Amino acid sequence: MSATIRLTRMGRKKHPFYRLVVLDSRERRDGDYIDKLGHYNPFVEPREVKIDHDRAIEWLEKGAGMSDTARSLLRNEGILYRWHLRKSGLPVAEIESKVEEYRARHSSRLEATRQKLSESHSAEAKKREEAEKAYLKAKLAKAEGAEEGKEAQAAEAEDKPAAEAAEASPEAEAQDAEATTDEAEGTDAS
């Protein structure tokens, strides 16, 4: 049996939290686990990660493998670094001081990365907002132009019958006059 450290999903629909567990690598993701090492909740700010360091190191020493996400969580918590220092044979006091230095450096790097991401997101949001304003202005100008065009068309439509009557040819008037006289004669004959 090969043991693996990985996450198992808990929580409700669209709002998960995860347990960091040790299980047989052949088990399904949410199957029975051998040991619970901690939990990880990505939906709180800052993300909540609680791991039992000693039990995690025990399983690593026994040869347990890790999923990529579990490896990332263990690295961020300094457990993999602690395990590496322990394998080198350093005294416990020295290991603890080095791990604390590592966690301080790592957390400052993570904070700097989060800061850069938030700045880039705010810059992108400003660009999107400006683009949306420009789009709305163009759409408004187009709508105003269309309204002016409709008003002009309506005015032309009102003037059109009068203009057509004024432009009517004498031949058309003669034909209209003949049609009315024919109708009048047709009613007399019957």
C-alpha cells in the first residue's frame, strides 16, 4: 500500500473547504482516509490553513507521496523545509529558527505578489471602465444621430405629399379628370 497526502473535498455546493488527509493512493478522492493532518479553507480572507506539522513529517518520513496541491500547502507552511532540515540532522532549536526565517521570507513574498496582483487588477478595472464609458458615449451619439435622422425623415414625409401634388404633371391631371368623368357617365348609363 502506498500512502498519499492529498486533499479531500468537504463543504456544500459551490463553497468547498478541504481536509488534508493521508490515504491509500488507490482510494477515490473522498474515500476513507487513514489519518487527518489538517484543513484548508480557500473562502476566507486570508486563506485558512491548519496542518499538524509533526504528523505530516511522520508520514513524509514513512514515504508518503503528495499531490501537487498538498505539496504547495506543505511548502507554504514550511513543513517540507522542516522535513529537509530534519533529514540533514540539525538540532531542533536550529531547525525551528530556520523555519521561522523561511516562513517570514515566504509570507513577505506572498504578500508582495498579492499586492502586485491587486494593483494589476485595479489597473485592468480602470481600463475596462474607460472602455465601457467610451462605448456608451458612442452608442449615445449614434442614438442621438438616429433620432435626428428620424425627425428629418418625418419632416420629409409630411412635406412629401405636398411636394408630389405640386410636381404632378398636367398629363396625370388630365388622366385623373378623364377617370372621374368616365365614372360619372357609367353611373348615368345604368
